[in-house]
Amino acid sequence: MKSALITGITGQDGGYLAKLLLEKGYKVYGAQRRNTGKRYWRLDELGIRNDIELVDIDLTEPYNISKLLVKTQPDEFYNLAAQSFVALSFEQPQVTTLTNSIGVLNILEAIKDVNPKIKFYQASTSEMFGKVTETPQKETTRFYPRSPYGVAKAYSHYMVVNYREAYNLFVCSGILFNHESPMRGEEFVTRKITKGLVEWSKTGKILELGNLESFRDWGHAEDYVEAMWLMLQQDKAEDYVIATGKTYQVKEFILKCLDYLKIKYQVNGHEIIEKHSRKFIIKTNPKFFRPTDVDLLVGDNTKAKTKLGWEPKHTIDSLVKDMMSADVKRYE
């Protein structure tokens, strides 16, 4: 039986990846910070909480990581732990850097010293492209991060490349574009929209958002965790862009959600109102705008399709349906 260690087990990707690996017969260790508050709602909704062996980890403590590798003896290590909220990284750049950069370096050192045969996956991000130098973005596109989060992730991405080349380790990164699901945290814009619109339909509470004109390449987390697994099943460790190759405005996502709820609307510039009552549904608020925003992010998944045989199964419409139906059910 193969075994896998997943950091960030209580997050969206951690839950979906654990479910996938359990279905494939893995022994799954779920690593969490001691002070996470034990938020297991995703594992509970996915019905897998009791099938995972939960262990504590501190990515800022190298000895703690080494000790955990000795204890669990994983064949595969998926690092999904991060301070992953871009806006928060502007407020907490030191914490973001410590977790998203130095934490990865500590993992790489531990693998090198404890068991160099461990296959390692690092969660990189499209936010590293930031102020894009070409569209669509592929594995060879130059990084130009526009947030402390993107900068920290770029550091760890290059560190993975360095350890792969310097020590011949099977370590790789998935440059994942935005991927959403019913398990997305409420601080992320897609989930803020789905939850907020369901709440508006019940209470009339106006939803406040930032830039509605931003474009994103949105996929479904279920599809993206499969790509993570496929990357560690290859003969050679390589980095891959994981994306749908299609892009939509935040406003388009909102309108699809309103259509799901059968709400008649009217768009007035940066505001959206209910067509008949003229009541506000959405207003923009400057406090939700990033100090520096990324440009048009859309990924070229040609390499993943060709070498991994991967391609997304979900469309933007099936993603919206999945997220909206879950939030409607939660509100009942």
C-alpha cells in the first residue's frame, strides 16, 4: 500500500486530494498546524475524516518535519499548506513569506536528509505571473509577481527546481490557476459570491465586492488534485501549468450565479440591481481592491494534456452549479 503525507489537509485542495488518494487505496496522513482550531468541516462534508490519520506539523521547524517523515515514511509528499489569501499577504507579508517560502525550503531539506526517494509535490500558483509578459501563460513564461503571496511562491518554486537539479530529487511544482469548489473558503471571491447571493435571496443583504472587471481562469478543485497526483506518477519530475485555458470576468461569474437562482437583474456600471424591485444586489467597495492587481491570467495546459493525459472535466457552468447548489443546501 502506498502512503502519502498531505499538508494543508483541512483546506479545499487537501480534502479533495485526500479523497482521491483514499479511493486509490493509499494510506493518507493529514498534516495540520497545532493551532489550526481543528476546522474539519471539509473532511466531514467529504465523508473522509475518520479515514485519515491526522498528524501535527510546523513548517517553520526543520526538526519537526524530519521527525514526521521518519514517523510516517510516506512514498509521496504533497505540500498544500500556505497562507493562501492574496489580499491578506499585503497585511501579513512576514507570515506569508515564512510559511510559503521558508517552510518549503525546510521540507526540501528534510526530504534530502531523511529519505531522498520521497516524491514531492509543491503547490505553485498563477499569481507568480502577476504582471504577465505573455498570454496565455505556460511553464516557460517569466514570473512577475504582484503581491507578497506571489513573491513568496516564486521563491519556493525556484527552490524546488534547484533541489531537483542539485540533488536529483523527484520534486516538482504544479502552477495551478484559480480552482474553486463548494469547499472553497468564504474569503475567496467565488465562494463569497455564491454564499452572498444565496444570502441576498433570503434576506436582501447587499453583497460588497472589489474589482468586478478582473479576469480569471477558473477550474474545479476536483480536476486539479488529479493533476497533482498524475505529476508524481511520472518517470521524471517536471513542473506543469494546470489550467482550463478559458477566462471569465468576475462579473460573468456573478451573472451565472444569478441565473442559477433565477434572479432578474440589471447591470449598472459597477453595481448590479434586481430588475423589478430596483434593490441593490451587489455594490463595489474600494477596500476590497488589491493594492496591485494581476493582469489577464489564462493558462496554457498543453504540456499537462500531452504528457500527463490530463484535462479538466468541469466547465464554468458545472462549477457554478456545484457551488451554488451546495450553498443553497447549507442555507436551508
